[in-house]
Amino acid sequence: MSARVIDGKSFAAGLRARVATEVAAFKAATGVTPGLAVVLVGEDPASQVYVRNKGRETLAAGMASFEHRMAATTSQEQLLALIASLNTDDTVHGILVQLPLPKHIDEAAVLAAIDPAKDVDGFHVVNAGLLATGGQGLVPCTPLGCLMLLEDTLGDLSGLEAVVIGRSNIVGKPMAQLLLGKSCTVTIAHSRTRDLPSVVRRADIVVAAVGRPEMVKADWIKPGATVIDVGINRVPADEPGKTRLVGDVAYGEVSRVAGAVTPVPGGVGPMTIACLLLNTLTAAQARHG
Amino acid sequence: MSARVIDGKSFAAGLRARVATEVAAFKAATGVTPGLAVVLVGEDPASQVYVRNKGRETLAAGMASFEHRMAATTSQEQLLALIASLNTDDTVHGILVQLPLPKHIDEAAVLAAIDPAKDVDGFHVVNAGLLATGGQGLVPCTPLGCLMLLEDTLGDLSGLEAVVIGRSNIVGKPMAQLLLGKSCTVTIAHSRTRDLPSVVRRADIVVAAVGRPEMVKADWIKPGATVIDVGINRVPADEPGKTRLVGDVAYGEVSRVAGAVTPVPGGVGPMTIACLLLNTLTAAQARHG
């Protein structure tokens, strides 16, 4: 038996199209164009690619894109001053500061300076608190995307056993909150978990977000379980000097046991930018009506 | 074999004594007396007892106690005005609004109005977010007390399997965050959990916070597990017309299987006020030094 492949690339394309349709309706109703400001400090090549993709997708969805590129030598005060001006800029509904920041800048201080109502990454402590207490806030994009793929695959999640591997603030912990909100029985496992394979074997839903290439093996998976792979790890390819991307899940073997599984690439990855667009629209809607 | 009884009453007395010692040192060092303001709206008899006890214990710890009693007809605006004045009052380091509030008052709006730095109940969204992201905030008193009893009983909790039954914002969810912070493998179970007994049987640590009298039975408990009973339920006693207090755990039978268990009363209950005093001291220390 072979697992159903959860096609995140296709689902994300559909989500982006739905966002574009709603953006058009929002613009027609309010006269306001939702705007996303992305701030990039320094020259990190991967970050430059991400920022370029975000800008392109933002425009494609009918929203305004504002890119702020600052030198790697930018001071924390200069960055905070930019954020303060974006916070008060009525054309900006979402603010995203591309991480990582140069080492001389305190990331936590920068994220805390973003208006929570414009915090489309969902990393602000107020949004974390709203998520933790069942309130209405902006939810981190990657776990939000994972949840959408799970609901599209499984329908109602209530009562299912979910195991989240990894307890980061960006993925693992908000993912657990979202699954709890959908009435899963949620376990958070991590590097200190004893006998991780047997913990994962309980799960109807496995979300792997640890950043260790192909760590989750076939014999960790309950037959028929749904497996969401958040990992994106670059490893050496067979051909000398080449690399390839793999997830945290040993896709080949797991796909012979699981009921459904996300590939890497083409699974969770494309959902993150699509959910960023959705969050920008959500922030604009919250502000205008 | 009979479980060790976790004597919360005795532990809480020790904690109150340690707080009193630290309060004396803080006053000597800063000239500042930590102050706790408790706001009671209406005449609920149970709330009056709680408020009186809190005031007495606050004074006994060497701190200042401010009681604000308002009529049941108090408007939300009047209550918010009081909170605004307490927020700016330098003699007040902790603010506690006794719940429940009269139905015409929006509890969420009132709790949101408290300065997070004075939110000694730990219910503000900012404190929930700090707890959820590993930051330094004020932690809800009851789960904080449960954690102290667990660490006193078990020492290092890292790697232990913990099951929290109940997902309230006041106990279950912050309890799960605290246990995760101590590197337990944490499962949150609740009313929608399938086969709750088998989920609970995995646990080295069980925290029951559901408000259902004696729901957790002996055959749910892994032999030797540590059981923390947050429930306080009033049920009919054998003698007609009398009542007695029981927890969410069937204490008699569970104590023949568990390694350690909190009684009701005398377990978690006394820890809550002791942790309220600790939070007030923590808030004063954060402000002065």
C-alpha cells in the first residue's frame, strides 16, 4: 500500500487564488489595497530569495508589496525606527522582518516592536498569547499551513491523537495549540522524549518539525497515519558535489506505511508563503471592517 | 503498597515562610513594601471567603493588602477606572480581580486592562504569550503550585511522560506549558479524547483539572505514577444534608496504585494562595531591581 501524497504545492496554489479573489472583493468594497512590508537586513542569499518570492506572490495576489532592504551594518535603533514608521503607515497591513537578523541586533526586541495587529508572522508575544488562550490573533504561517493540509486530508480532526515532534516557538508549540483547538489529543515530543518511536506510533497525526534529515522512520508510524513533514534539510546527493532537499521524515519508507504524507519539496513549504498572504488579508480585513 | 501523600498544605506553609523571608529582605534593601490589590465586585459568599483569606495571608507575609469591594451593580467603566488607577499606583505591585464577575461585565476586557507586569493571576494575554514562548512573565498560580509540588516530589522532570487532563486557560493549558518547559513529554487530554483511561495510563505524571468528582480511577494510573489533583468538587456526604470535598481523582483507590498523590483538601488548594504571594513578590522585585 502506498500513502496518498498530500500535494501542498497544488493546495497552496488554490489558497493563493482564493486569497486573490478575496483581495479583489476587499478592494472593491473598501477602496483599500492590503499591503505587506518585508524588511531584509543584510545580504543573506537564501533570505534574498525568500524576500523576492514573497514580494512576487504578494503582487500576484493583488496586494501591495513594500520591500525595505537595509545594510548588514544597520543599527538596531535604525531598524526599530523603520518598524515604528511601518506601524503607523496606513498602507501597510502586514510587517514581516526576515530572519535571521545580523548578530548585533536583538531579534526578540525587534519582533516585540511590531504592532501585533500587523504581525503577519504571528511571532509577537500577544499573538502567541491569543493562540494559547483561544483568542483571535495572527497565527504563525507554517503551522497554519500544516493545519489546513490536515483538515483538507482528514476533515474533522476532533478526538484524533496528534504527536508534534519539536517544540520551537515558530512551528512546534503553535502547531500543538492549533491541533488542541481542533480537539485533538495532543502530545508534544522533543529531543528529551524517551522512546520517541513508541510515542510517535500512537499518533493518527504526526507533525515532524525538528530539522533532522529523514529522522522519522517507517516503523515509527502507525499504519494509515497522516504525516506532515515540516523539515527542509539540504543533504549531499548521490552525484558528487550536488545536494538535494529532504524532510525530517524518511519519505520513501514512510509512504509505504502512512495513510497520507507530505513530500519535500512540494508539501508544507509552499503553504508558508500562501498563509503569509492570507494573514496579510486577514490583518487588512480586521483593520477595515 | 500505598502512595506517598503529597502534603500541599505543609509545602505551602513552607513557601509562604520563604516568601515572608524574601519580602523582609526586599523591604530592607529597597524600602518598598510589596502590595497586592484584590478587587471584589458583588457579594458572592465563596468569593468573599477567598478575598478575606488572600488579604490575611498577604499581611502575614509582610506585604501590604488593598481590598477594593464594589457593589454588584458596578458598571464595567467604573471597574476599568479602578484598574487604571491601580495600574499607575506605585504602592500596588499585584492586581487580582476576583472571578467570577457579574454577568453585565466583560471579564476578558477587565483582565486585558490589567498591566501585565501587575497581573499576578497570570491570565493576561501577554503573560500567556510569554509562557507559551519561554519568556519571563507571571505564571498562573494553580499550575505554578502544581509544578512546585511535582519538582519537590520527583526532582528533575526531564523526559517524563506527563498527561494533563483538561485544557482550560487557567490550569490545563499553562500546566502543559510549564511541564514542557521542564522537558516532559506532554500530552493534553480533554473531553474529546478517545479512550482517556489508556491515555492516562501512559503517564509518569498525571495532572487532573476537569472539575468532575472522582473521575480518574485506579485502573487509569500506571503503578508508581505521580498524581496531582486540581479538582475541588463538593458532593453529598454520607450523613444526610451534609457535603464533603472531593477531587477529580478517586483518591482512595488511586492511592493504592500511584507512587504519590495529592489529597483534596490539603493538596493543590493551599498552593494557589501561596503562589499568589510569590507572584506579588516577583512582580515587586521585577519593578524594583
